[in-house]
Amino acid sequence: MTDAIDATDTPTPRRKPKPERTEIAGRPLKPSTLMMGHGYDPELSEGSLKAPIFLTSTFAFPSAADGKRHFEGITGKRPGGAEGLVYSRFNGPNQEILEDRLAIWDGAEDALTFSSGMTAICILMMAYVSQGDVIVHSGPLYAASEGFVAKVLAKFGVTYVDFPAGASPEEIEEVIEKAKCQAGENGGQVAMIYLESPGNPTNALVDIEAVKAARDKVLGKPCPIAIDNTFLGPLWQRPLDHGADIVAYSLTKYVGGHSDLVAGSIAGAKKWMDPVRALRNTMGGIVDPNTAWMLLRSLETVELRMQRAGENAAKVCAFLKDHPKVEGLGYLGMIEDERQQDIYDRHCLGAGSTFSVFLKGGEAECFRFLDNLTIAKLAVSLGGTETLASHPASMTHLSVPHARRQMLGISDSLVRISIGIEDADDLIADFEQALEKV
Ligand SMILES: Cc1ncc(COP(=O)(O)O)c(C=O)c1O
């Protein structure tokens, strides 16, 4: 019998992009500059200025030993993941460039992309929980995230304990203590602390720094703190700077930004990404090459789009604030609660462009307002170039039990608005005429 070929000694180096400029005049390049070319070398693709879309299910290995070596990376026999391209359920050039660029925005070591925000969130949670474990989460969460924890993971013996966004450091600590006891009784551990901040649709902020302090104090062995940063990321909040370990996104929203694709991502240190990558390799769920390419295009303008949408939202909210038919606003640029303002000042870099407006009245008044908008479209989702308005209590959060909706402030008088990049005066005129009809 002949000896097996030793794959460790015979790697064929993968053609890597040329080393690129990452700093200028002694300081690092900003993300908006890096979005134009980071991680892509035209010389590797016939000089094509933009990365081509790599539509292939599988990649040819330079040698059998390379194939073996790559599979050792895929299966975890060799640390550090695959060193080369293998099969499109695991990785691909468009996805790798996208992951490199997404990691930049959050200052993360590594990122992973998925076919939707919910695929990202579900695979993330599944990678970390086992039977008997407990998830601690903030509330409100996007309804599907909340449902995945309460209904799907429950089938596998995973329970949860939650706390309202805005809870005090003492309340957060108490909840983590409670989760620790619950896990002990169930023969498991606290497997993940999962936050959404700002929460959808109320814009309630979670004190990430207080969550980290409580986690470190109560749980000797740290479990990851993950946070859905869809509403403010990647421009207006960088949760990894404040103690989160993993940041999750629906890329469908601001990052995609044109309401023409569905995708998701997570980012963080490699040690947190590796278990999730392994499960994604098994299950699938990676973003497809075409959508990854569209996201690369979107990332080139994400800062411009978000800045303009943010400016528009500030103007629209200044108009809505004193309108006689408006009861109140859930806009981060006009916070009335002292604790929420303190969290905002520590964590946020901008007020965003998605907010809630509470109309005087209830469902009937909200429906009249929504049915009379002419520029803003009546649709769920957010973060696109166009302005959208919806009624969470009867749409995105309909599956949340009525009592819980009331507790979380998702009332029948709440309309959620995502401001786009249209002309602000046109938007204000549209809101004014729709409010007149209420
Ligand atoms: C805050 C938040 N997280 C996650 C999701 C899910 O993202 P996707 O629709 O891309 O699966 C959404 C969708 O609206 C959301 O608003």
C-alpha cells in the first residue's frame, strides 16, 4: 500500500488579490473609500473593473492534494476554514468580497452572509444552543426573531427569558441571574444574549454596555452577546465598540437600500463566526452570487443614502412633532426619556430614518392616513431609497399576542415610517395632505 499524499506539504497558493492600500497620510482609509475596491483585484478577472458575477456551483482544484486540504478546512479538521474555493454552498468570490467589505463597517474580524436576515439570525442561534439552554433576549424583537425563539427553538428544549429594551442595569442583571437558574434546572446553560436595538418598531434602545457588564458579572464563562443592528447599521451604531460580540443585519434594509433584494449577515471575531460558518456549510443559506454582487454595488453608496435619509427624517419629524393630529413620535432625534437619551448619547452616531408616529385615535385613523399617502408607499420593510409607511400592529407584528404588543408599546395608533432619499419638502407636503384626511 502506498502512503497517502500529505496535503499539508503540497498547497498550491490561491491567487490572491494584490496587496492593496489601506492607509493614506498615516491614517487608515475610511470605509466609504474601501467600498470601491477592497478585496478585489481586477487583474484576477481579465481587468474587469468591477467583480464579475461568478455563477458556478463548484470550483476546480489545482490538484487532488489541494482538494483534500480545502476539505480539511471545510470540515474543521484544519483550523481557519477553507483556504480555497470549493463549492458554492460554502463560499464564492462575490460572497467573500462582500464579507470582507461588510466586516469593515463594524470593525469586525470576520463576517458571514446569508440568503435573508432571518436565515442569518436562525443559523446564528442554532449554532449556539443545545437542549436545556436558555436565550436571554431584549424586547421587542422583530416578530419572526421572537417567534423563532419562542416557537421553533422551544420544540428542541430551548427556553428564553426576556427584558424590555431600556431596562436598568439592575433589571438586566436580575434577568441574567434568572436565566442562569433556569438553565441550571434544565441541565443547560445561558447560550446567548440576543438584543435588538433600536427595537422594531418602537425604536427603544438597549444599553449594550450594561448588558456586557451584567453578563461578565453573572456568567463566569461568557456566552456571546449578539445584536440585530438593522435599524441603525452600519452607519449610525457600531455595537462591537460597546461590548457586543456579534452584530446581525437584515441586509434587505439600509445596506441593500433599494428594496430590490433580500439578504442577511453577521459579523464579529473569527472565534464567534466559526461555529456559524460550520452550520451554514452544512445547511446552506449563503447569499447567492447575484445578490452578493448587488450588495457590493449598494455598499458603494450606503453612506450617501443613509446620510440623506437621515437628514430627510429630521425635517419630516420637525414637521410632524407639533401637528395637531399627532400624539407623539418614536424618533431617536427627539427622545423624551432621560435613560433612553443617555443610551443614545453613548451608543449612537445618528438618529436614523425609521421612526414611529403615534396618531390621535387608533387603527381607523392610521388606516385613513396610510390610504391617503401618495408619495410614501404603503409597504412593510425599511431602509430603501423610497419612503415606506406601515401599521405594525396589524401587519409585521400581527402574530405578536395583543397583550405583549400593548406591553411593548406597539399600539393600534402607531404608524411606522421609513424615510427615503426623496425631496424632504415633497414628503412633508404628502404627510400634511394625508393627515388632513384623518
Ligand atoms: C430588525 C429586523 N431584523 C431582521 C429582519 C429580517 O430580515 P429579512 O427580511 O431580510 O429576513 C427584519 C425584517 O424586517 C427586521 O426589521
